Amino acid sequence: MPAALRNLRRHPMRSGLALAGVAVTTAMLLDMVLLSRGIERSFERLLLGRGYQIRVSPKGTLPFDTEATLAGATALRRTLESDPAVEAVGPFLGTSLHARRGDSLVTLFGYGIDPAAQALYQLEEGADLAPGDTAGVLLSRPAAQAIGAGIGDTVSLLGRLDPQTASAAVERRLVVRGLARWLYDYRGQPSVGTVLAVMQDLAWQRAEDRVSAMVVRVREGADLEAVVERLRAAAPRAEVNSVGELVAHFRQRLAYFRQLSSILGTISLGVTVLLVATLMTITVNERLGEIATLRAIGIGRGTIVRGVLAESLVLTVAGGGLGVGLGSVTARYLDQILTAFPGLPAAISFFVPEPRSLALAAGTLLATGVLAGVYPAVLAARAPIAATLRAEAT
Amino acid sequence: MMKPAGIAALLLVLGGAQGGSPPEAGPVPPDGSLPPGTRASLPPIALERRLARRLQATVGDTVALSLEPGGPARAALVVAVYEPPSDPARVARREYGLRLHLPDLAALLGAEDRVDRFAVALREGVAPESAAARFNRIAFGFRAVPSVAIANQASQTFVVVSRFHDAIAVISVVASAVFLLCIMLLKVEERRHDAALMRLIGVRRRTIFGALLLEAVLVAAVGSGLGLGLALLASVATNAYYQRFFDTSLVFSLVTPGVVAFSVALSLGLGVAAGALAAWRLVRTRPVVLWGRG
């Protein structure tokens, strides 16, 4: 290893450029490894954040993917809860509504939830809604700012505006109980939450007892796949998906990013191999005289090969180390770009470091370093001793 | 002129009476028992090509439409199969589309005289922004937005993707530049014995520098040409793959003259600069050192 370092120091500019090249390609490889699985992991964490492993939505849709709703929510909930493996079921309704601010109206997104079984928010300040609290409302910070209300204030929410009569079909005055972070909101989304019955009234969905979807928590130790199958059979008019299946749907939609990351990651590895192999081949060619001399005084082929491979590995590892730092910085920058997607939940991240992915990237990089050194090492081992020494002497 | 539009999520099942087979997982029973003579009175619908293929439906078939599984179904007659305009915003969603006359959809939804939106064509000379502002002042319960604003909002996704591509391109260019510099440096350094020999027999530094630079230009030019060919092949492969993957006619990779000019100029410029730097270092070194005896 010291010999490898010494050899690299002989040509500082050449080695420096090679290190820079390996560092940039490693940064790209790292970013692509993080991107390839990061978004899925991030989405999975978001879905499992509140411990609900199953989602039930209108047939043929995914939760919040369309404006379709499920009718007869109470009966459906009872059906789902009757499965012995089901611990809790939380229905929710999402709809667009308005709030008064002076003479004008502010458009908001409304969630109707069951506070006892919800997977949509985390309380940040104030008090949570109690089950059956039909007089309270939770606001997101952007909503509080948009309508100029704080905890304890009374706000007017309007649903089903009718342009013909210039009036709202329903208006409710509610007291702000607290501020919540709605997990699926995009950045700056003004959202409010009430108990389900209030939101159904505002959305004009009470008569048919409609909800957007339901979340289901399965008891610990239960076979999730078997539960999903049972719920599908019990509720044939609904779409039942485990979080794993939702992630698979999501993965299909983001196939472009996965494929892009695979292609760019492979190109990065290819460039690293080419760069290190070229450098090592030329270095070995330059040192053929030295190598022949070493062989002539009894140094074995194995030692020569190990020396060349070590030099290649040192170059790759040193460049890779620099690349990890560079890659972390670029990953943050790229994440800032991609998380600006309109409508994307603010909690989603595209570049998520995972021990398994990082170990895979490190292993691949090390293998690349060794692979890049194979050809020059063979070249060094096969150098004809007498002919090389004769050529050097002349 | 105003054109109202309605959008809804529907379930379809191909009618059994006129042939075809139901979708793989259609929970709605097919409408297979039409009384004679009723076909002419059925509401006409147009199916998107992918949907028609999925349902194995053709013009003249009947389909049953319902709002939800198990809900009341209504028969409709397929009068056309259409190819929707390629929309990058929808390509990854793989949704199926169909078109009905607005009153038929409203009847199916049970929402008579309700629409999602109106498209408004203004008289020539009327500014869309001022018309939208006027609508917003006089009415309650809707929002008028100029088409340009909607287009800008809808294109945000592609602005983000474009910025991501730009950032990746910058990283790629930096990696390529370092790679190119390194290779050129090695390529020129490989000629150190030749350069030493030429210097020893009296060839001028400028001549050697010029020869090495010319070699670098040739290498950069050939490399650029090969790279361009590779990029064109990759572009064709990318389009073929994604057009098949998403079943769309969208163009995913476009090699424009501007992109070609930029790439070739960059690789030539970098190659020549790297070659010049390496050649300059070489000709400044004493011949005996180059020969390895210094």
C-alpha cells in the first residue's frame, strides 16, 4: 500500500485529475443510488408514519388520486372492523372549501377525519379534536395565515358555493382548537380539518355518507397479505391495497426516475473503470523497465499484480471518499429541485440515504477499482523480463 | 363562445350482446340484454384507443357505464375510437379516457346542469386577463383564469424536470471535462520519448507543440463524432423504449442542432485546451528528462 501511494505521488497532476474524475463519477453514482430507492422509501415511511398498513379507496383508484368517493362509509367501516385482525379503521374525506376573511373568500383544502383513528396529521400546537367535536377545527399554519386566525378564534367555513344564487349552500362557524401538520400537504397548502360529519356536511356528502378513503391498522403479528385478501373479499366494491402495493403503484409512476438513475449510475461506473484503467495502463507501460528489474531480482508475479491492483484500489477509494462528500452536497441540491414538484407532499424526499444502498454503492465502487486494475496488472505480470531490460538499456 | 365540460370517473363493461369480452376485473355486470331497436337511442361514446384495446371494443359495440361497482349501469354505443393528444402530464398516470356528450354525462352523474368548467372564446382584441378579471368581479363561486396562466401552472412539473435535467447535465459535463483532461494529459505524456527524440535532433519546440496539438484536435474531433453517433443511437433507443413503455407518441429525447453544436463545441474546446496544456508542459521539459536520463 505505501508503494502504491508513492507511485501515485510521482505524477501529482495526473493522479490529481484521476482523483477528481473518480470523485465526480462517484458523486454521480451516489446520487443515483440514493435516487433509485429514495423516493420509494420516503413514500413508504410517509404512509406507515402513523402505523396504518392498509388503504381502502374507491374501486379502480388510489387514495386522493381522483375525486371519486366511497358511499356508505359507516357500513363499510363496520365491515372492515369485523375482521379479527383489524385493530382500527379511520375514514377520511378530502374536499375543497372556502373560508371568509373580511369581504373575500379564501380557498382551502378540507379534511374530514375521525380523531380517534387518523393517519393524516400531527398536532403541532393547541388541542386535538375530540371524537364528536362538531364545533372545532384544526388549521395548518398556511391556512391560519391565509385566513388570519389563531387558536381560540372562530372561523366561518363555506361549502358548495352556488354561482347562481351567489351564496354558499352550507356555512359552519367553528372554533380553532389547534394547529396541525397535515402529512400529505404540499408546501404552503392551506388545509383545515374537522370531524368527518362536519366535513361531509360542507362537501354535501352527508346523505350518502361518503368518504375519500379509509386507513386500516392491522394487529401486530397478523399476516398482512392474508388480511388484505380477506378485506378485498369483504368489500368487493372498494379498492384494498397494502402500503407495499401502493409503493409498487408509485414506483411504476416514477419508473422514469428509477431508470434514469440506473442508466446514469451505470455510466458513472463505466467512466470510473475507463479512467482508472487508462491511467493504470499508461503508468504500467511507463514503468515496464522498473517492473522487469523487480522481476529479474526475484520479485514474484503475484507481488507485481497485487501492487498494481492496490494502486488502482487506492485511487478509487481516495476518489470515492471525496466523491461521497461531493455527492452528499449535490444530492441536497437535486432534492431541493425535485421536491418543488407541484402537488408533491412536502414530507417526500427523493434522495434518502439507506445503509443497504450505501453499502451496495461502496461495494460496487471497490469492485470497480479492482476491475479497472485487472488489465494493467496482467500487462505488468506478462512483461518479458529480458526484452524489456534490453529495450530500457538502449 | 362558451364550451362547458364535465369530467368524471366511470366504470365500463363491454356489452355482451354485441361481442367482445368484459375487462379482467370488471365488477359491474355487463349490459347484455338490450331490447330490439334500442341501439339507435343509446347515448354515443368515443373510447380512447388504449381503452378500446383493453376492452377489446370496436365501433358498434355497446358498453355499460356506471359510476361505481354495483351501481346502476347505463348502456352506451361506441361510435368512435380516438387517439388523445400526447400529454406528458398524464403519460405516467396511465388513465383511460372516454368522451360523452355533456348531457349524457350529466344524466349519468345525476348532476343535471352542472359542469366542471367552461372554456370561453373571446372576441378578437379582448385581453384574456381583463376578461377574466371582469368575470371574477361579477360572479361568485367560480374563478376565471386565462388559458396562459393554466398552461404556466400545468407546465410547472416540466419546469422542475427540466431543472433536474440541467443539474444532472452540469454534473455530467464536469465529469466528462475531468475525464477528457486526464485522458489528453496521458495521451500527450505517452509521447514524451518521441518529443525528446525530436528535440534532440533539433526540431523546434513550436513544431512539436503544433504536432501534439494537432493530434489532440484529431482525437477530440474523432471522439466528438463517435460521441455524437452514440448519443443519436441512445436517443433513438430511449424514444423507442419509453414510447412503448408508456404507449404514447411523445418524444422523450430530442437531439437538436443546438444540443449537437453545444456538445461538439464543448468536447472540442475541452480536448484542445487539455491537449494544449499537456503539450506545453511537455515541450517545456528538458529533452534528457523526457528521455528518462535527467
